[in-house]
Amino acid sequence: MASVHESLYFNPMMTNGVVHANVFGIKDWVTPYKMALLVLLSELGRAGAQLGLLERRRLNRLLLPLLQGPDMPLSRLRKAIEESCPHLASSVHIRLKLMAEGELKDMEQFFDDLSDSFTGTEPEVHKTSVVGLFLRHMILAYNKLSFSQVYKLYTALQQYFQNDEKKNGIDETEMELTNTEELEGKMEKEELDVPLREEEISCSGPLSQKQAEYFLSQQASLLKNDETKALTPASLQKELNNLLKFNPDFAEAHYLSYLNSLRVQDVFSSTHSLLHYFDRLILTGAESKSNGDEGYGRSLRYAALNLAALHCRFGHYQQAELALQEAIRIAQESNDHVCLQHCLSWLYILEQKIFDSCVLLEHSVNKSLHFGLPYLASLGIQSLVQQRAFAGKAANKLMDALKDSDLLHWKHSLSELIDISIAQKTAIWRLYGRSTMALQQAQTLLSMNSLEAVNVGVQQNNTESFAVVLCHLAELHAEQGYFAAASEILKHLKERFPPNSQHAQLWMLFDQKIQFERAMNDGRYHIADSLVAGITALNSIEGVYRKAIVLKAQNQMSEAHKLLQKLLIHCQKIKNTEMVISVLLSIAELYWRSSCHTIALPVLLQALALSREYSLQYLASETVLNLAFSQLILGIPEQALNILHMAIEPVLAHGAVLDKGCAMFLVAKCQVASAASYTPQKKIEALESAISNLNEAKTYFAKVDCKEQLRDVLYFQARLFHTLGKTQERNKCAMLFRQLHQELPAHGVPLINAFK
């Protein structure tokens, strides 16, 4: 970097051929790229009525991103102009060539002629328009340059044009050496690479104030709505460091650096950038000066509040509480009710880690509505709904509350909260076991266009809400045996949320769980065991539970029982009721396999009581199926058939394919056991009905490739066909059974002692 100090008020900089002049508050400088834009504007004025309406409209739409965006190579600028008006692109190139290959006086004359655009009764450019302001900034910045700096600008323009000529020469040589197909492939690749502007930004030198503001707003918007289209964390940080090198007091750049550090979970850098943001906000007087000390105090309390949110995100709850207390104290001193409501909502989040209390949250919602804070009130309502869903409240009341929240969203056009509300409805219906309703809500969100469009043409569809809904959709498809569709959804998730993005952990967990279930269904327990480590890294509770399932499948009963007991105590402590019920059902199955049938009954009754208390209908139905199986084992199949009618309908309507198959298999077992006391004619009818149910169960098991269950069904069918004297059907089932039996190892467990 070469810096020339010519006076107390004049400090231009020269970096990579870019002249920077910041004179008496001028926040823009002349670059070769901006001179090319000036030539474009000059040629556009000369063309006048010769341009068609469509071409002029395209050029007008092109001008704003060209003026606001970072500097770009001349070849890319020419290509952009050619797409709108090829004739004008040729004129701009010829004019630049004459200026670059001419003398210094040609550039001087060009800037002198620019002022003519504002003269006359009907000037070509209005002084207060976007183009007019740009022209005035460039003329003023150029007039403030010394002769040596004008010469440096001229040489930079020559270099800018020569680089384009060299590139075109290389391209022409390559065109001669390559055939048409290779050239088309190369052009397609270049078109695909057009949105990725990292290389251009990194070689463009320092940005002006307007360019920097546009760049920061664009990247911040992309980080919020479509992280994949933003620069990578390393590239973005490099550009931010470049901005801060030329202007260390640029507060917005520090805040974007804070957001960028959060993407990679860098607690040190994010804290450092956040503190620098509020320091610069105070030092540069960015707060309202009319408020006196109020602006300074406002920065302090919101700095403490943001610091509390940062620590809470990283799990530093003690530091978060200290920062929150500081924010509350300063807000109370300043009588800032808005800040106090934000503090109250964060205080609820912190205290939720210690004890369950919705008093603070209810107070926060009421106060937020009173002070006209719909965003905060809606978030409070949704948090209340979430807490009460885990507490077992009725679904109709929760949906009524969410309906009231949706009215706030549509009234105030809070599109982000509309997405969150629909995603939460999907999760609540999944919690209650209503897969059809969950699927409907997921499709609603995916087919809904967001109200808030991003300024770079991206819709708000890469948020956490969409990640949650797509993950539920993948799991719902996998449960119904549509593994190819689930894989496509997960593939789309991987493209939309790459592994280094903020919400990638969501699809990673669902992907591991789906692979685990497929391996367990297929009897490949060694593969399922290898997936446990990945699940544990993403969710420790799920990982321990899956490990216990693998141990149970491998007949390591004592190890599985110890693990499940520890998990049960932990889940009861943290009040994870859904997992508590699942663990109780697994413990009951361990008792069956150990021939302790009577001990399993109290465990199942406890699970049934919990599932009904917390309105978990699907888990309640699954528990009833387990109770029916217990009664079958204890020798009362008639009673088992009676209670099966209570549970079979919800399972067939909303259950996974594997659960449907197990339910129909259990019905067939109960029918066969009950037929022992029937008359011969009635017994034959019962056995034929059981065979029909076994056929349905076989269809379900085949859909999810559950070979172990298929083998058991075939064995049972063969015995029934033998009893009915149907030799041909019996032999067919026996042959299929033998094929599966040779493929899968037998566990040595009696068939009657296994429900799933």
C-alpha cells in the first residue's frame, strides 16, 4: 500500500491500482471500474431515443447492482452489459480503449464533460437521483486528486484495460484449440460460477462506504435466509478483515463478523467482535445524538443483553445470567420497557434450565402486547405452547393458542414467525402421534411462498423452520417404507444446509436415525452398532437408547437393562416423558425375553398412565399393544383381542409400517390362541382370518425390508396351512422360510416371547 500525505485534511491511499480519496467527509473514491461505469452512463445518455424500451428497462435494472456492488473485472462488466444491450457494450469498450490507449488529457476531458449531464432545462440526469449522486461523488472525488494521484489513476485504468485484453487473447487462443463441445461445457461452468463472487471481491481492493454497506447488508441477509449463497466463513472473514483494515471503526462490519463467527461456533471470536461492535457504536456516535447520554446507555444495555444471548447459545448459563442482570439494571435505570421485555424473555429461558415455570413467560407476553411488541409476544406464545405440549395439555387448546399467534403474524406481516409456527405445529402433531396432520402441516410450509423476499432474489426458505419440517418429512417417509423418497429429501437437505452450516445437525441426526432403523429391520446389528456413536455425538439421550436397543437385539439382556435403568432415571429427572415411555416399553420387552411376564405388567401400566396423562396417543396405543401381548403370554388371548380393538385403529391410521405389521401379526397370534376353544367350523374360520391378517402383516414387513419378522410370519403361516391341510401353500411358505432362515441367524428365542 502506498499512501501520500499532502495536507492535514487529505489522505488518499493507493492499493492494487485503486486510488482512495476521503476528503472532508467524502466516502467514495475513483477506481477504473467506476470509470467504466461512468463511460456506460455517458454512452447511455448519448444513445437516447436509439435504445428500445425493453433494452432501456434492462439497463435500468442492471445499473443499481452495478453501482452498489463491489468492483468487478472488465470482462464480467462487458458480459453483463451485452446481455442487456450488445450495441452499447461495444460502444463502452471502444470508448474505454480510446481513453486507455490515448493520453492523460483524454481522461481529463472525459471528467470535464461529465458535468454537462446536469446542464440545460431538461438535464439527462437529475442531481438527486441515484445516478446523479454517483456522478457528483465521482466528479468531486476526482477534482480533489493531486496530479500524481491522477497519473496513478490513469495508469491503473490502463492496467485494468490491458488485463481484460490479455484475458480475451487467452480466451481466443483456447477457442481455437478446443472443439465446440468443450467450449459449451466451459461456458456452462462459467455461467454456474457467476453467483460465486468471492474471487472478484477478494481482488477488487477496498470498498467505498456505499459498496461496503451494500455488501454487509447483502451478506447479513443471506446468513439469515439462505446461508449457502453467502460467502464461506473463511472468505467472508477475509473480506471483513480487509474492510476493517481501512476503517477499524466500521461498527456494522464488526457485527457481521460476530454473526460469521457464530456460524462456526467460535466463542472467542464472536465475543470479541460483539464487544467491538458496541464499542465502535458508542465511539463513532452512531447512536442518536439528540438523546444525549441516552444513546450511550442504550448501547450499553443492549450490549449486555446480546452478550447474555451469546453465552446462553454456547451453554455458559452462569455468565449469561450475570450479563442479563447487568442489562436489567441499566434498563431499569433508563426506564426502557422494550429492553426489559427482551430481558424478561431471556430470563425465562435461563430459569427454564433450573425449574419449569411459565409465570415469567405469561407476564412477558402480557407486557409485550401492552407495549406493542408483537414479535416478542408471538415468540412468548409459541414458547408457552411448546412448554404446555410437553406438560400434556390438550391439543385443541394448544392449536387455539397458535391460532391467536398466527393472527398477530398475518396482521404485522411477520413471515419468519409464520414459518416457525407451522414448523411447531408439525412437531406437536408428531409428538401426539398424528402423522397425517404432521404431514399436512409440513406440506403447507413447503408450498407456501414467504412474504419477505431477500434483496438478492432469494426467498426466505433456508431457515431453521424449513430444516425442521424437511427432517420430519424424511422421517415420515422412512416410517412408511419410502426409503428412496426419504433419501431424496435428505440429499436435498444436505445441499440446502451443508455440513458447516448452522442447522446441519438437524438432518445429520435424522439421517443417522433412519439408517439405524433400516439396519435394525434388516438384522444387520453390527452396522446399527456402528451408527450409535454418530447419534450419541448429536443427541446423547437418543444415542444411549439406541445402544440399549442394539444390546437387546443381540441378547445381551443384563447390559441392556443396566443402560435402560440409568437412562430412565436421567429422563425422569429432566422430564423427557416421551423417552421415559419408550424406555419403559423396552424394559418390559426385556422382562418378556427373560420369561418374567408378570413383572412386565406393572411397567406397562406405568407407561400407559404416563402416555394418557401427557396425551401421547400413539405411545398409548403402542403400550396397549404390549399389554395385549402380555395377556397373550399369560394365557388370556380373548381378553387380549378385546383390548386390541382399542389400539389397532390409531396404529393403522398414523403408525409406522413396522408397527402396523407387528399389530396385525399380534392380532393373528391372538386369533389362533383363542381358536383352541372354538367349534371345528368356527376354528377353521378363525384360522383363515388369521392367515389373512398374516398376509397383511407380511406386506407391511416386506415394505420396510424387515426380514426377521418376515421369517416369523412365514413360519406361523406354514403351521396354520398345515393345520388346515393346505399342503401346497404350506410348502411354499416353508421354502420361503428356509431361504430367510439360512440368510439370518436364529437367536434361540421362542417365537411367542417376541412382540417386535
